[in-house]
Amino acid sequence: MAPITLLMMCLLIGFLAGFMSGMFGIGGGSVRTPLLYVAGLPLLGAFGINLLVIPFSSLIGAISHRKNINWKLAPYVVMGGAFGSVIGAFLAGLVPTLILAILFVIVSIMTVTGIYLDRMAPKLARKIHPNSKNIVGGTFILNLLTGMRGGSGGSLFPPFLRTMRLDMRQAIATSLFATIFTAIAAVIIYWYRGDIIWLPAIVVVIGSMMGARTGSLVSLKTKHVWLEIGLSIFVVTLALMVMLKALSL
């Protein structure tokens, strides 16, 4: 592939992933990483670029959603998520893909169910307490799992925070804020190992920031129910794609 073609693809990939990040409060890596890999970048290079981009795109999204950030819970999301990201970055590539895919599908289904738990099982939902212990433990597990796949946990943070009784806009905003720091914790590991390819990375950053701003503006004008439905479809589709890819290896 010609260098200019690769860079144009990186720009488009960055914009698409950034849009999804701003729209749903996800890190964007679930879109960005596989597309960068398909575009011809090595897998660890795609992981490293994805993590480098997330703080920039999440910052743009967090600024747009700043009024909805839950500042009381955000520090605990950052704490648990950053710790999980670092350990996951060290373990990247060591856990068998199929086992990782099965765990990811199970956790994805659980987190999506959490979005609707207050309507499906209101008594059970009332027993869930959004305290520091639950937030730190939950985000640690999510980021440990996604960190082993070169991500920051952002794709599962919003549904998890919704389970912790945050409304959808708060869940999206708090996730965007937290992934700024959880991704930085992991990207240091990839930078130290030399896994970041800088020119494509810069182009992806530019595209992602543009997409994050656009997605955030659309998200703020979208009704809660459609954000919940869109995020649910996205997470379930992602889980199925991860499983199918693992089974094909």
C-alpha cells in the first residue's frame, strides 16, 4: 500500500473511531484497532497507536460532555481502570485468544444487561451500590480484560457505569474523562517497548479528535433511549465479532 493511501486510511479510521467515542463514551479502540490491523499495521503497532490516540479523542469528548461528568465517582473509575490497563498491557498477547474472547463476550453481555437492569429487575438493581469498592473493582476487571486486547476498557465503561445507577449521559461523560488517564497508563508501556509507529499515529490522532468532537455534538442532541439502544447494539456486535475472529484463528 502506498504511504499516502495508508495515511488517508488512518485519517478515516481515526474519524470513525473518534465519532463512536464521542457518541457513546467508548475509547474507540474496538473500532480503531481491527481497522488499523486490516490497513496493514502490525498488531502491537495497532494496539500502541490506539492507546496513544484515546487520551486526545477522549479529552475532546470529555470537554463537550463536561457538565455531565460525575466528579464523585470519576476518581475511582480512573484508579481501578488505570491499574487494570497497566497489568493488561504487560499481559497483551500472552493469554490465548479464544479464552480472552469468551471472557469478553460474557462480560459484554453482563454489562449490556446492566443498562436495563433497573427495568428488568428493579429489586436487584436497588441492591447494587455505586460505592468506591465496586467502582474500583469493576473498572479494574474491565480494563484488565480489554487491556490484554490492546484497549482501554472504554467500550465497557458506559454500560458498567449505567449499572452503577448513573444515567446514560453521566455514564458517557464519566467514561470519556476516565479513559484519558487509563489509556495514558497503558500507552507508556507500549511507548517503552517501541510499539508506536509515529506518523500514522499522528494522523489517526487528528482524525480521532475531529470525529470525537462531531460525535459528542450528535450525542448531546440524541435522546437517552437511543443512546442506550445504540450502545447496546454496538457492544453486543463487538462481542460477537471478537468471538467469530477468535474461532477463525
